[in-house]
Amino acid sequence: MDGISIQIENVTVAYHGKVALHSASLNLKAGTICGLVGMNGAGKSTLFKAMMGFVKPVSGSILINGLPIRRVQKSSLVAYVPQSEDVDWNFPVSVYDVVMMGRYGYMNLLRMPRSLDRRIVRESLERVDLWQLRDRQIGELSGGQKKRAFFARALAQQGTVLLLDEPFAGVDIKTEKLMIDLLIELRQAGQTILISTHDLASITTFCDQVVLINRSILAYGDTSEVFTEENLSRTFGGFVGELPLAKRRLTQGSMSPDQEQP
Amino acid sequence: MDLVQWFVAPLQHEFMLKAILVSALVGIVCSALSCYTILKGWALMGDAVSHAVMPGVVIAYVLNIPLAVGAFVFGVGSVMAIGFIKAKTRVKEDTVIGLVFTGFFALGLVLVSKVRSSIDLTHILFGNVLGISDADIVQTVIISGITLVTLAILRKDLILFCFDSTHARSIGLNITFLYYVLLSLLSLTAVAGLQTVGIILVVAMLVTPGATAFLLSDRFDQMMLIAMVTGVFSSVIGTYISYHIDGSTGGCIVVLQTLLFVMAMIFAPKHGLLVRARTSQALNKTVV
């Protein structure tokens, strides 16, 4: 595998005959934080879904740690944190229960936690600073705390690949700082982290690699080489070059509406 | 008549003993399942399935095979029909559900009217636990066994499926399988509930105890326990009351369940109306 963690070759995904991602190819090294940059509708979520096995590509292959997606799912290798959790916040589960759900893939048929599972859940909750609130019903957390709880569940899953969809959208500063620190720790532990984001300023601060996507993979590689104005203007259809890049938060709202995909 | 007599006297009749035991069992099973129904938001689906089993029950009766088999086929069949129509047309889901279950139910009515000599419509519609046959008791026990064992084994998978099916999928759980398990259990318990309260009121058994417990607890296991206790209580006491007042058994059971829900709604320690009113009053005072 030569330290290659994510290997995507010529993947095309179509929904109801409409192509959402066209012959995407990508190789990502293990132990890196990688920013996935593109407009709404550029295929970021589709790429994630394909990597999770939620959509089956029309053609091409995806290998994670050299394994096909089917085997990857069974072994809980890939942990996924969606942009917003589509869950019922009144559901009668505690914060602890939710994080324990990250361990189900390792448990027997009855999902009975062993002491190892309990230890990992405790560690995960401590790392996101939620251990004190573990007995709260999940809906009794604040927005940032909810985000951290689901992040803790991904930690507890102990996959080698972590997919984060817009992790910093609408979170408080404490949560954002805590999560970035954790991501850097995880990178040191050898995990591969793929983050989809609109926040171009943050890319240069902690992403070693960048993937530029617009219906297909336009470019990928080390941030210093790929994160150029020319590449970005291809990604965003020529709108970035007009703005100074450094420390500028670019959001979709700053672009003309007709640039957005439906 | 003193209280002991009120409870003991009816038990001298064998039919009352059977009725109380069967309705208690059905109360337990339906209540357990009701926790999943309400958390998944499947109340309307439960109503649909319980009505759609009607033609299956009649056909099974005519063919002399267990009612549960016929009900199961039509229960699952109705949901597949709902899924198919929803996927292939532009009609919204609640419309499709309303359309399919009434269609199946109407078919059942037609079938009953053609074989009236051998089957009693009111028993299907309103239940007949006081006159339940031994074969029906055996069937109820088997259904209850299957349901409780399945729920015990898949308890956590089903909780995760109801709470966050995306995550369930991402860690390799087969959510299509879980979907059909929950659905099949719904069809099976609809048959069990049909014996006691009848097709029309079965959905109450599959919804109300769970809803009551949901107001009283923030922990799933507690919620399940509370649902079962209120379910059994309503079933048993409802059966007694119906004997003493010589009224509809299914009606008595469901009225009791509803009363318990209303009490929980008002007096629940955390989510009740009284507590909510008090906290918002306290808040207002501190603001002023």
C-alpha cells in the first residue's frame, strides 16, 4: 500500500441518470489532514457517500487501506461525522449511549459492551470535554456540545479514516479549537482525515493536503503546491482570484447565486 | 361489592381467566413494540399495517390456515405497495399510506361480506377476547414469543436504526433488514392485538403506551419498562372493567391507556404540563 490510505480510481457516480461525480481519481497518504474544497453541488457529499458505501459508483473502484468498501464497512474503518445530525433530539438516549454507538461494530450480536469499549467511550468523552455531561439526554446539550458528542462517537469508532462534512459550520470557538487540536493529535496517531469545508482560510493552517473538486477531482496533493489561485479559480469558476486569499473567509454566500448548483 | 371480590369473582369463569392472561400478554408485547413505533415516527404506518391485514385475516380464515400467516403477508405487502407507489409516482407519502390501507381494508370488508356465514365482522373490527378460542391463544403466545425474543436480540440495533440510521449504515448494519424486521413485528403484533381490541383500535396498543412512557423517561430501557407496565395495567384492568360494566373490552382497555397518557401529559415530573407551567412562571418572575 506504500502508506496510501485512500485510493479512488475513475469513480463515476450518477443519481437517476444524472452524473454527480465524473471519473474521479485520488490517492491520499495515511497520517494526513486533507481539505476537500468545492462549491455546493460540486460532489463533496457524493464523494463521501461513495466512500461510505451509501451510493454505488457506476464505474471505478474505491479502496481504503487496500480494502474494498464492503469490507471497510464491516470493520468500522471509516468514521463519518455529517454536517448536521439528522436525528430526533428528544430520543431517550444519553450522551454516553450515543458515543457507545460508535463501538457497536466491534460488539457481538447483542451489542454488549466489554470493559475495553467502556474505556474507549470514556476516553473519547474526556477528549471532547463531555465526560461530566455523559448522563445528559442528548437533546439537553448545546449546539457545540452536540457536535462534540458526535465527534466523540467518531473517535470511539477508532477507524483509520475520518470523514468530516463541514465540521466547523456554526460551531462555537471552544468547539472549533478543541476539534482542530484533536485532529492534529489524530494525524500524529496515523489517521487519515478528510474534511469538506468552505473555509479556505483554515485550509492553510492545518491541512497538509488539499483536494479540489468540481464534478470531478481537479487537483490534489500537498497544500503548498495545489492551493494556488489558479487552481482555486478553476474550482470556483473564476471567483476566487478577485479576492485576496490570505485570512479571508470565503463562504458560498459571497459568490453570485447562479454559481450554486440546485 | 368489595375490592377483593371485584378482582376474584370474575376469575371463576374460565373465559375470564383466559381473557385476562391473553390481554396481559398482548399488552406486554404491543407496549414493547410501541416504544420503537413512536420513536421511529411510525404511528401512521402502524395504523396502515393493522388495517391492511384485514383481507389476509379473512383469506386465512377461509383457507383454514393460521390468521397470523395471512395477516403477515398482507401487512408486509401493504408496506411494499406503499414504498412502490411512493417511489414511482409524485404522490406524497401520507397520501399513499392513507390510500393503500383503506384500499386493503375495503377489500377485506368485501371478502367478509361474501363469507359472512363463517366469520364475524364485529370480532375482527372490535376484538373478542372474552370469547377467544384455544387455537387463537396458542397463536397469540407464539407471536408474542417471536416478537419478544426478536426485540431482546436486536434491541440495540433497532434503537440505533430508529435514532440514526445513517450511522447504523456506516458501521455496516443492514438497515434494510432492520426495516423489514420492525415492519414484520408490526404486522404480527397487529394480529395479536386484533384478538383483544380489534383492528380499529390496534394502533392504540402500538402507540399509546410508548407515548405515555416517552413523557415519563429520558432513558430507553426505563421507557420500555414503563410502557410495558402501563400496557399490562390497562389490558388487565380494562378487561375487568368491561366484565363488570358489560361493555366493550377493547374500548375499556384503550380508554384506560388514553387516561394514563393524559395523566402523564399533565403530571409527568420533567415533561409534564404542570412542571412546564411552573418553570416558565418561575422564569417570568426572575425576569421581572
